Amino acid sequence: MSPTPSGPATAEHAADAAREVAVEVFDRHVPPSRVPLPDSEWEDQVIDEACRELRLPTIRARFEELAGTAAREKYSYKQFLADLLQVECVDRDTRRKQRMVRAAKFPRQKRMEEYDPTWNPNVPPEVVGLITDPSWVREGRPLVLIGDSGTGKSHLLIGAGTAAAEAGLSVRYTTTSALVNELAEAEQARRLSSVIARYSKVDLLCLDEFGYLNLDEKGAKLLFQIFTEREERKSTAVASNASFTEWDRTFTDPRLCAAIADRLTFKGILVQTGSESFRLRATEAEHAAEAARNGRL
């Protein structure tokens, strides 16, 4: 049996083998200098395959357009490369924002840019700016929106949540009754711990219709566990049509009611949207305008 090579000879053989593999890989992707320059169709194929492998869908879709612009404007190679990378980064950021907003499961689209402070004088532009900036979410502060129906609570809740999601923070929207039902079902299925753990990790939990329904003692305690897990770590935002003095109708246990109110107000932001429905005013204005138009006909 021939002896096994060792020492420097073995290292030299390994290095030669590595070089051969590297050359083979290189040759598959880059034509050697001795080969004539490939035609445009071959170039397009190489770019397409490379973009697929590197997961650059925007460059793959737009490289011909951008190459044409670069040729007409006589861009330098660096300018052309900068354009390619910039459009990919911008599109990737847009896709990330869309993905984060979808994950929040908002029932409808509401953006803070669409909120007109003139709708409700109780919510001045300074307050709108405060809850649009996601700093309060990063700090783990709660947000409480209180006011009658039609005063913009849900718009502010969803709009603030959307702004936080687009800033890269994880957000989850749900109604209070839906969350309590989910927790009750999880408890019956012996999955309560995993569901609570999932909700405790979300950067911002948006609870709409808080205080609309009276909760039994079991439901109130389940909801309290969510607040306890998130306290001073993760932000919780609620929209309620009931003032604090009326929360005892939702949470019949006075001590539990006080504990929940304490967790939702400590270092929190309180926005009172008032009692005048701007939706009702808008509807009345539309009817008046329609009546005026009909009167002129």
C-alpha cells in the first residue's frame, strides 16, 4: 500500500485543488478575456440570473431602462451603479413598510397624513405630531384615546400604528372583544401561555373598541395578563368611548379596573377627542350642499 502524502506536499495539493475550483466557478460566471465580448442578449441573461440569485428584483426589472438613461445622459460607471443601488434600496424600503403594515392586520387604511386637525379642535396639530412620531412606542409608553363615536379615535389609533409599522416596529391591531375571545379559546385549548407570549413581543398593540362591551371576571383577568406582560416594556394603545370613571362598567372588579387604568396611564399619552362627531358634521354638510344644488336646479 502506497504511503499517504503528508506535510507540505499535502498542503500544496489542497491549494491546487482549491484554485481549480475557484477558476471553474469564475469561468461559469465571467467569460475569459480570450473569448469575444458577448452580445446584448447574453448580457441581459447574465444580469437577469445574477439579480435572481442576489435577490435584486428592482434592478432586474429596471436595469434596461436605467442603462438606457445612463447611455443618453453619458453617466459615469459610478453614477450608473449608484442609480441601480438607489432604486433597489428605495423599492426594498417600500416593500418592507408594506409588509409591516400588512402584518399589523388593520381593518382599513388610515394614515396620519390624511388626518385634518380642523376636523376636531380637541386634537391640535402638536398632538397629531406627537403620536405620529414612533418615539413613544420605542420608549414603551401607552396611549389612551378617549372620546365619543365619530371623533376620530380609530383614525388616530390606526394612523399612529401605521406610522410605527412603517418605522420598522412590529404592530398588531385587534378589537378588545376579539382579543378576549382569542385568549379564552387559547385557555380552553391549553395554549394560553403561547398566545400571551406572542402578544407580549409586539412593539405596539392597538386595542380598538376598548370599553364598548362589559367583560366578565374571567375575560377581564385574561386581558389583564396581557397588560401585565407588556407593562413598561412594550407600548399598548387603546381607543375607548368611555371615560375613566366609566371603566368600572367594563371591568366589574374595582381593584382590577384600577390596576388596568394604572398600567394604561403610567407615563402614558392621553388624548381626549371630545364628544362632537365630525363624521356627523361632514354628513350634514354634504346633505346641505346637495339640497342647495337641488334648489338651484
